[in-house]
Amino acid sequence: MEISSTGINSGFISDLSKSSTQIASGKKINSSADSPSSIQILEQFNSQISGNQQAHRNILDGVSALQIAQGGLSQITDSLHQLRELGIQAGNGTLNADNRQALQKQGSELIASIKDALGQSQFNGLSLLTTNESQASNNSIQTGSDQNDRLALTSFDLVTQFDNAGLFAL
């Protein structure tokens, strides 16, 4: 055993310093000098962990978007049920012109609320219920750390479908 001029082995001091650094950081590898190959593996793991954390946040954004779409669809469904009831009520032969005009006014207000729900069902400026073809390809979320880990959020152009069905002409 070599003793330096201070009376302590320099290799021992180096080992002690390395051990105290490991204890303080809680990590076995703190610099590339500790293990160059292990540093590369750790960096790959850290990169994958970061990618997965962002993918998790993306999935939560996707859930939020779907919740907004669901809220809009619920509002539209309620309005459609009320329109159906008004249609049945309007079929009553005992109504006079004023009654029918009041029913028409109420129906027009329900249609306006449907249009509002369609227009306002958006997430970060992306329309969820009135999607055209160019926008449809953008409705996907990154769900993993790899580039191909994507999930499409299917959307519909309900304005065109309702218009084709004659809803807005009632």
C-alpha cells in the first residue's frame, strides 16, 4: 500500500469521492467516466421515458377533445329529441295558426342551438363535429414514443349530413 505525503492513499480518496457522489446523487453512474456504454443506454432510456410522458399528455388532450365532442353531441341529441316532440305536437289537428307559429319559433330556436353546438365543439381551434376532408387527417394524436404510435380521432361533418337530411330547412 502506497502512502502519499499526507499519509492517505490517493486511490482510496478517489474511490471515496466517487462513492460519496453516488450516494449524494442516488445514481450509480454520474458521468461518462463511470461507464461510457452505460451512459448511452441511460440516455436512450431517458429519451424513451420523455417520449412516453409526452404521449401520456397527448392522450389526455385526446380524452379532453372527445369529452368536448361528447358534450356537443349530447346537446344536439337533446335538441333533436325536442324537435321530434314539437313535430308530433304540430301534427295535432286541434292547433290554430298562432299555436303552430309558436311551435315553429321554438323549432327554429332549437335548430339555431344545434348549429351553435356544431360550431362551438372545438378543441384548440380544431372543429370536432364539422370536419372537412383536409382537416380529418390532422385529427390524430401521438400515443407513444415512436413516430408510428398514432391514434386517429374520427370526426364527422354533421353540418353537411344534417343539411342533406333537411334538418335546417324545417
